[in-house]
Amino acid sequence: MRSALLGLDRRLTALAWGTACALLAIISGLGLWQVVARFVLSQPSTWTEEAMRRLLIWMVMLGTVVAFRRGALVSVDLMLRSTRGALRRAVQGFITLSSLAFLGVLLWFGVDLVVRVRFQTFASMELSMGWAYAALPVGAALSIVSVLAHHLDPINEELEVAQ
């Protein structure tokens, strides 16, 4: 079970990381196009700003998956650095449970939000608002896997380089 979860996490984290990086490149390209269209071509783009905002939400939620896995997001550095043994495991358990509780709430209400807005469309595009809001439950579900994997196989890059 442990190796299956860690294998799944490795693939999901790599996919989330790659997708978040690709979204950053797309957002940058759209921003460049928006400037060129407005100031060089004098024909402002009507959809790029809205697309960039929605893609940014996806990028952040996918980046959160990687941050949870690397122990770089929700971390009590001082407590982890100053504890050892059973107390450190208790602190790590508390962090894991708190993170899972938060992500569970985000997943639950994220799904509800997607269902509620699925018939609304973007102002400048004929695309359901559900696609933008789906970043919340998708990111939360992927982050739950990352939190569990981090608990089983901690990667504390922040703690290891801290002084």
C-alpha cells in the first residue's frame, strides 16, 4: 500500500509540476500577446486577461500539490526543528491531520461550487465557469495524495537548508 501510494504520488506530483510550469509559460505568452495587441496593433484582446486569471488559479492549485509534497507549504519549522522522537512524530501527525482537514473541506465545497456554477459562462468566452472553479477540488484531491505521501516519506527541503 505504501509503495503504491508513493508511486502514485510521484507520477501525480510530476504531472502537476509539469502542468503548472506549462501554464506559467502559457500565461506569460498570453500576457505578451495582450500587450502587443493593445499597444502595437491597437486592437485590445478581449479574452486574454480572463484566460490568464483562470489559468493562474489552476497553476497555483497544481503548484500547491508540489509544495505539500516537498513540505514547503504547511510547516511548523520551529517546532519540527526543536523536537525529536515521539514529540516530533506527534507534531508531524498534527500537521498532516490539519492539512487533510483543510483539503477535505476545500474538496467538498469545491465540488459544490463547480456544480453550482456549471451553467454560468465567462464574460468573454463561451466556456463554463465550472472549468475555472474545478481547480479547487482537483488541486485539493491531488494535494491529499501529496500530504499522505509526505507523511509516509517526508521530504523537508525547507528544514534541511534552514539555519
